[in-house]
Amino acid sequence: MLRYLGIRLATTIGVLLVSTVVVFVLLHVGPGNPATLLNGGHPPNAATLRYFDARYGLNHSLPAQYVIWLGHLLHGDFGESIAAHSPVTSVLAPRIGVTLLLTGYAVLLMTIFGVAIGVLSGVVRNGPFDLAATLGSLTFTAIPTYVTGVVLAVLFGVDLAWFPAEGGGDTGSLLTRLDHLTLPAVALALSSLALVSRITRSAVIGELESDHVFGAKVRGFSRRRVVLKHTLRGSMIPVVTIIGAQIGYLLSGAIVIEYAFGLNGLGTLLVESVQGKDYAVVQAIALLVTFEFLFISLIVDLLYGLIDPRVRLAGSRT
Amino acid sequence: MTTTYTGLDVLLEPAEDLRHTRYGSRLLRGLPKVVVGASIVLLVVIVACAIFAPLLARYNPNTPDLLHPYAGPSAAHLFGQDSAGRDILSRILYGARLSLLGPTIVILIAFGVGVPLGFAAAYTGGWTDIGISRVFDLIFAFPALLLAIVIVATFGTSFYSAVFAVTVTYIPLMGRVVRSACLVERQKPYVEACRLQGYGSWRILVLHVAPNIGRILVSQTTLYFAYALLDLAALSFLGLGAQPPQIDWGTMLENANQGVFQSATGVIFPALAIVLLVVPLNFVADWILEYSRGREERR
């Protein structure tokens, strides 16, 4: 298990490093110059340009710039934001909370409701609840988050005014912030929730038909015990897979949702920084999001081992 | 983006699973023919709207009417007017053009590049396979939308750089579908039989394997067309895709979202247009896959 963990960790770090190279090269080979953008679209004069390049280290060769950037990164320094004239860390710090809270909220909604609806419709297969859930999930998997977001904002934010339709309530207490994040989180979670419930449903149905569950029924255990003790664990492998994959999707979906609801998170910042060619900020956000993405797939892989001992044994053998 | 999105192609699995199980309710065992028929009709109508937009639209989609911003639906403006008083119906009709053109380009290129790569990876195996698969893995290491945004950052915000960005994320998706479908087919006895007869691998591939994975491929391509449309609309929604005076449904949604407190109609109609295109595409993709299974069973 330890050996397996080591290999997985090493590959993850490797992929993360290569991904930073890709983003770095992409951002620096493209046309357009941040100095020109800052100067209102006019090319600045040579002296200003030299000062600018020296200040942000743009006068080195591309590989040298990357090595310098990586060196700073290892010391926890993400570089300097060109647009904000301040360190990237201080630009990111106040915004990272909103994004994490939003994504976490959406992940919770997706997991709790997705699994609950899926298990219920699997158990009461073909009943009215199952039918409604299946039709609902068929529809919602096909509707993108930003459409749901905008429509929810109109329905519950403007017309019914149950929840705030815009802003993050950044200054308020946790409860105010959660209140502000409810609509965005629901919008973000809905299509993933639908998918999770479908996968859970078919996993539960498959497991309910297995021999050991049949055995448990024959031994006269209550239906509740059969479902909770004998069915759930065995059916969780595909569910964990899909939840892991969907968390990655939620991370990037949050970018759009933040923008739709005017939340001051990393996503909105990313869009602004792309438009302003603020290399350091884009690079930092890309790194953070990719890191979360890879980290979650690592956790999912480890969870397999916890759920299914066979995976654990196979892992330690390699 | 959906996605990103690497989780998206799992969508196909539960659908298959639902129909496979003998216990699925009748409604789910196959889509009713009516639904499929209605979906196809709807898709044809939308494509026709895009092609004949200049004939159908009563107004120039970019002509403002500043006296009537956010006007509700009326006899003159069936879907109402947007923040600058432009006719929403005309904008939806014209917007269909870029909204359809974008994913069409994405799919054509992703298909043209991804399918040969997938074939090559599955068929030559060895280092070619490892090389191609590693590059695919690297692209999958990014959340798709994030990678698309970084690529747009590289080439500047425009419709075509958004199309290019989305294409890059779809090439490995197509490639992987082809690769895994090919690997499954290769195990089957008929391929072995062809080999024994001394056919070359390209002949086996083109004449024997390709027809067998054709329908999976067409079904998956239909689904990816829908997702590419959603991804492009998402980029436009973020202001990173089509730029004014270009119109697509994503930019319309963005524009209306800023004035959501004034009027909801501007939000509802482009949202409806997107959903009415994407949901039928999903149904059709499902139906193609099912039809292929029906054929296999008859054989």
C-alpha cells in the first residue's frame, strides 16, 4: 500500500509539473503584451518597456523565466500581479475562500442528495419516485450549469426573492455567506447531482441482485438492514468514481457560476486576468485548480482501497 | 464543460445500463419513437432557422431601439427586446448560426485528428500507443474548461480562438473513444480470422473494424457536438468567445444576465434555445447507440 501510494504521489507531482510547463509556455508564446494592455492599448515607449520587462522578469529567456518562477514557487511565492501591482498571493488570498466554500457546498449537495436519491430510486425501482427521479436526472444532466444558474437567479432570486440573486455577502457571517452561496451552489451541483443519482441507482440495482444480498434476504434480515449493511458498501465503487470525476467538473464549473452570480472568487479573477494578460495570476490559478483536480483523483484512487480490499491487495502486489 | 469534463462520457454508460437491465421500466428500455422523431424534427427546424435567419428575422439583430430597452413580448417583438432594445427573436435566429458553426468546426477537426490518432494508438500499440496516450493523459490532467480558458488567454479572446481551445480538449476525447472501441474489437474472432487470411492491418481496420465501431462513434460524436456547443456557449458567456457584433446564444445569455433585474425574457429565450438543442441531441445520440445494438442482436 505504501509503495502504491508513493508511486501515485510521484506521478501526480510529475503531471502537475508538466502541466505548469504547458500553461507557462502557452501564456508566454501568445501574442499581446501586458505592458501594452496596461497602457490602454498603445505600445509604451522603449524605456518604459525596459523597466517593465526588468521589473516582472520578462527580459530573461523563456526557460530561464520558468526556472525562476518555479524557484519562487517552491518558496511559496507565486510572483507579482501586473494588474494589481501586488504579490499574487495577496490577490488570491481574499478570493480563495469564496471558491472553496462554493465548491465545497456544491460537492456536499451533490454527494448527499445524489446518493440519497439514487439509493432510494434503486430500492423502490420502477415506483413513482424512481420514475420521477429518472426523468428529472435525464433532463438535468443535459442542462449546463450557467443556464440553471441564470434561471434559478431569476426564479428564486428575483421573482420569489427567497435567496440573494447576486454577490457573495463577503463581509457577513458564515450564515449570510452560505445564504448568498445557496443559489450558486445549487446551480453548480444540479447536473452533477443528476448524474451521481443515476450511477448510484444502477450500482444499487446491480448489487441488490448479487448472491450475497440474496443470501442476506434469505436469512430473513429486515429490508433496512439488507440495504444499509449489505448493499451500500459494495455498490459504492462506481459512485466514488463518478463523484471524484464530478468534483473536477465542479471546480471548473465554479468559474462560470461565480461569473454568473457576480461572486468575487478565483473564477471571476481568472476571467479578468485572462482579459488583462496578467500572466502570474492566470498561472497561479491554473496551478491551484489543476492541483485540486489531481489531488482529488488521487484521493478517489485511495478510497477504492478502503472500500474494496481486493483493490488494496492488488495495489500492494505491484 | 462542461467539463471535463472527463466524467462526461460516463453519461453513455448509465443510459446503456438502464436499457440493459430487464428490470428497467418500459419507458426507459428504449426511448419512445415519438421522442426521437420529435427530437429530429426539432433539430432540423433549428438548423433551418440558422440557415434562413435573414429571411425569417423581422429585424436586424444588431439594430438598437434605445427607447424600448427590456420591453416585454409584444406583437411586434414576439420574444421582447434586450438591454439595447434589440429584437430578441431576431438575435436568437441569427445567434443560431455561430452557435451551430462553432461546435461543427470543433467536431470536424476533433474527429479528423482524434480518430486517426485513436486508430494508430490501438493498432500499432507499443511506443506509438504510449506516446499518444500520455499526451491525451496530459490534456485530461486539466479540467477541460480551465485548459480552454488558458488557450484563449494565449491567442486572445475571439470566436475562433475559443473554437480552437475547445477543439484541443475534444481531440483526446475522440481519440480515447476510438482507441478503446478498437481494442475491444481487436479481441473478437472475426479480426483473428481476417489476420489468418493474411489481410493487412489497414485493410482489416478500414473494411472490417471501422464499420463495427461506426455507430458507437457516430453516437459519441453527436453527444460531443452537444457538449462542444455548451463549452463554447460557456466561453462566450464569460466574454471569452464570440465578441460583439457577433451573436451567439452564450453572449446573449451573458448580456441578459447583467440586466436580469430588469427583465427575465432576455435570459429565458437563449437558455431555452440552448436546452432545446442539447436535450434532443442527447436523445438522438442514445437512439443511435440503441439502434446499433438492435442490429447486433439481429445478426
